[in-house]
Amino acid sequence: RYEVMPTAPIADKVRAHVPLTVPLTVTAAPGKGLGATFDLATSLADSGYRVVPHVAARMISGRDELVDIVARLKEHDISGIFVPAGDADPPAGAYHGAVDLLRDLDEIGNPFSHVGITGYPESHPSIDDDVTIQSMWDKRQHATHIISNMTFDAESISTWVERMRRRGMQLPVVIGVPGPVERTKLLGMA
């Protein structure tokens, strides 16, 4: 799968260069807002792509907005989402982390067949490993898989997955690796 940023020219670039068989994820960035994420995701879904938008918990005001988001995504046959806590600081409302949003999704009927949660094989830049591990454990019953942060070290991935499995975390893991991109852009994203 390819991950794309919701920028103005990206939809045309995707349509011109990415086959419909390649799943796409659409990121959520506080500077762009979730509207841009969902606009791009629904547009690409309507073009025939399998799209997984990021639903960043801290960017959502609460359950009413979440219900509206679910309806919008389902209207465009989007069946999978990725739920990070997100970088919005302060949070837009009631969701201070992903687990609260995931619980609300359960209460409104588990509308998505694929729900990814975050994982950090090489640690999160500002959250202690013990906290991210506990968070993964807390979210596991609401998810279908774990998506790792972009990583560069195969040994770190192996150790991380092994440690998760020893703790009883059995969800499938999708490893995030960088695609072909200029090093300066890659450094900026990392």
C-alpha cells in the first residue's frame, strides 16, 4: 500500500501513476485538517481505489463528529480506517487518545471491517515505550491489525514483533517502510 498526503495535486498524480490494485492510505495532518484527508480519501475511493484514511482521534471533537465521519466514509464504500491518536495539541475535543475513539466505534456498531492501530518498532519520538506498548494492548480488542511507524532497521522489527508475540499480542502486523523518495523529504517526514 502507498501512503499519500492530502495535498492539492496528489489525486491527479495518484490517478496517473498508481494502479487501482494498490491500496492507498491518506494521512491526517493537523495543518491540513481531517476535511482534506476525507475529501481525498472519498475522491480516490470513488475512482476505484481501496482507500484507508487516517482517523486521528485528537483531531475529532467527539462522538457526534465521529458518527458523521463514519457515515461519510461508508457512503463511499470505505471499509477500513487507521486510528492513530494524532498530533493535534491540544485535542479538538473528547478524544485524547485512540482507545476512546475505538470504544465509541464499537458502541456505534463496528462500522469498519478493517481497523489499524499504531505500533512503534523503533520507539515513538516523544512517548515512552512502556506507554506505547500498554496503549497497543488496550486497543487490541478494537483492531484487526497493527501498522508500524516507518522503520529502517530489520533487526528492530524482528525484536519488536517477537516481544509483542511473547506478550500475547497476536494481531497481524503491517510494517511501514519508506518508498523511493528524496532523502530530504524522507528526513522531514521522519
